[in-house]
Amino acid sequence: QVQVVESGGDSVQAGGSLRLSCTVSGLPLDFSVYPVGWFRQAPGKEREGVSCLRSPEGTTYYADSVKGRFTVSQDSAQNTLALEMNNLKPEDTAMYYCAAGRHGGHWTRRATWDYWGQGTQVTVSS
């Protein structure tokens, strides 16, 4: 059974930084072959793609709203994914979700991802 567990969410002031972590276990294949990503969902809004890391080449993708501020990274030996978030803004406030494994379609589409965590809350105050 696949388990995806996020951590690191917190409340910070605008301009601050946070590092989110995600641990994935129970995948059928080696963690390093799966695309992994981060999504977020603010109250009353749809879940949106934040970042994607495609293995094994390590290609990364970001939503325009976070480019230059967020960095996604992967530690295949530890089966973990991280999201470094800098210069946080109030509009970054949301529940952040880690996702693994895709079956086609654009990475920003929620329906294309196979495995999800329960989320970790990020709140940015002005």
C-alpha cells in the first residue's frame, strides 16, 4: 500500500521561508522512476499544480506564480521530495499536497496523478 506523507507546513510572515518534505513508501517500483510533484489548494479554490520533478532526468516544472521563489528537489535514497519556498506571499496560503506517479496528461492536472498525501497547511500573514 502506497503512503505519501507531507510535513513542514507552518504559519509565517510574508517574505519568510519554509521547507516542505514528503516521504513516499510502498511504491511498486523504485521511487526514482516516478514523477513527483506538489499541489496546493486554498479555501474555495481548486487544487493547482505548484511544481513537478520528472525522473530520471530530473527535469523540473513550476507554476508561473512560484517561479524564482520555490525549488523542488528529490532524494531518491530516502524516498523523499522537498519544496523549498522563499519570499512567501499571503497568496501562497493553502494546503500543500505531495503527489507521485502520473499516467499521462499535463502535470498540472490533478487527475493525472496516482498517489496523494493528506496535505500540510501553509499560512502566510501580511
